[in-house]
Amino acid sequence: MWLFVFFDLPTETKKDRKNASLFRKNILKDGFDMMQFSVYTRHCASSESADVHEKRIKMLLPPLGKVSILRITDKQYGNIMNFWGRLEKPKPPPPSQLELF
């Protein structure tokens, strides 16, 4: 199972920039990897694990901006196509089943 977090956060004021930066740092601490600047992904071994990480994201939400969470299966993620320019970027290797915290 994969979790995607998409966000568009305001950066107009110093406080907004601080909130956006803090949100980004916190989701990185929670094991998410940056796919694009405002798109982060994380593999979860089970639905229960995904539930835990979704709850954490909800607790980290900044006061302003838009955040979306998407959950997809390993099979759905396996159909992803990544391109850098016109060249297709190889898919990342599948995560191992063992997760250490």
C-alpha cells in the first residue's frame, strides 16, 4: 500500500513559509519521500499502517492551504510511469516487506 500526500501551502508571509517548511520537514520525518516538491510518497506494509500515517498527517496539517492524501495499492503503484524530459525514469525498486522503526 502507498500513501501520497499532495499539498499547496501559502508562502506569502514569514509565518506561512515557516508553517509550510515545518509541515514538509515533519512528513519527511514520518518516512515520506519527495516525488516532486509538493508530492510525497510513503510505502506502508498494511492498511493499518496506512491508517496510522494518515492520522499523523492530519495532526500535522498547517492552518492554511490545501493538503490531499491518496492511498493506492502496490499493484496500482506498479503502473506508474515517470519521465525526466522525454526519457522514462526507471521505477524505484519495490520496498522490502520488513520495516524497522
